[in-house]
Amino acid sequence: MARVVVAVMPKPEILDPQGKAVQGALPRLGFSGVTDVRQGKRFEIQFEGEVTDAVLAEVEKMAETLLSNPVIENYIVSVEQ
């Protein structure tokens, strides 16, 4: 089985309050040197057989219409074996 991953992140110009909350908590927990944190979503979609160009096109359509909000989020589609 092949796995296609869709990673969704807020666009850089969009405020990310969850990421900022994590960034603020890290120094209090003893972690230093972190200059920014952005929080996103990861979708793992499994397919039988090989991942073809047609399958990737379908996943792109899924990402555009359901898995992300293209107004405020970017996404990247990748294949994991």
C-alpha cells in the first residue's frame, strides 16, 4: 500500500495563535532558541497499488476542496512508501 501525505499550514501572513501559544510555553519548559512556531495539520491517505499521476491529481483536488482552506492555508502533497 502507498501512502500520500497532505501537510497543511497557515499562510505566513495569517496569525497562528496556537503556534504562538506553543512558542510562549517552550521557554517556560526550559527550551530555548526557538524563534517561531507554526501549527498545521497532517493527513495520511492510503491507497491500494501504486500512486499514479491520476491519484495525485485526485489528492490535490481533495486538498483544495476539503483538507485545506486555500484562502488562509497552503498545502504540500507528498508520497511515502
